Amino acid sequence: MAGQVAERRRPLDEVDRRIVDLLVADGRLSVNELARRANVSRATAYARFDRLQADGVITGFRAVVDPVALGRSIAALVFVDVEQNSWQEAQDRLLGLPGIEYLALTSGGHDIVLLVRAPDIETLRDVVLVKLHGMREVRSTQTMFILDEHRDLPAPTDPTNPGTAT
């Protein structure tokens, strides 16, 4: 779990944050180029990179793809309310649904929020009205269509200024 890793993490200093910012912007940087841009030695860049991975700060690398190019042009946020004390079972079952790109347990008006992508409105309808509403743990849903989105914005690494990336 992320909370367990967070307990072991060392505080990030300015060099760590620079390295993370550079990798967020371009995860394909070589260590030599990373060292040059971060203004540290190659040995320091290697050591910091390894430590950031070991500490769970850097959790992986991936290709960022256009969902429309993959044929998933319909996107919606689905807010889900579940039966009390059934959030774990609901979460496990929801993760198995087709088109689920993101799931978060939430507080406030709804228990869970999903980002669902589908090739067409009929497929999304089936996910929500047939599959979701067919789960005994699900009490109700509210669907909000995404009209436009800005994906993969850089995560802020400066805890004193959470509104911007450093």
C-alpha cells in the first residue's frame, strides 16, 4: 500500500525534486542526460534514481496513449454509491469491469468515482445500466460525461506550493 511505503520514505530535497520533475516531463531521459539537466554528477543521478525507485517515489514508467486513437472516444466519470460496509467487495468487482481506467474511494456525496472509457454510448450504457446496476453492492450511480480533458498534467513536487509543478 502507498501509506506503508510513505512511512519509509525519506524527505525529498531539491535535487530529488528536480530529478522527479525531469522524469515526469520525459521518462525516457538517459541517466547521463538526467544528470546534465539536474546539474549533478552521473553517479549522483544513478544513486538518486535508484533511491527514488526503492523508496516508492518513482513507481514505474509507461506509454501515454490517446484513448480516441484506441477507439475509446466516449469518457465519463461515474459516481457510485455502495451498500454500507461493502466498499471492498464493490471495489474488487468494479476493477474487473470493461473500460475502467481509474477508480478512487471518495468521501462526501459518493463512495467511489470511476473514469470509464468506451468506444460508443451503447457500450457505456451497458457498463453502467447492466453491469454496474447488476452488482448487489451498488445502490446508485450518477454519470457525468467528459466533454474535454487535459490529461497527464505534471504532478506538483513542491509541498509548499501544491498548485504548480516545480
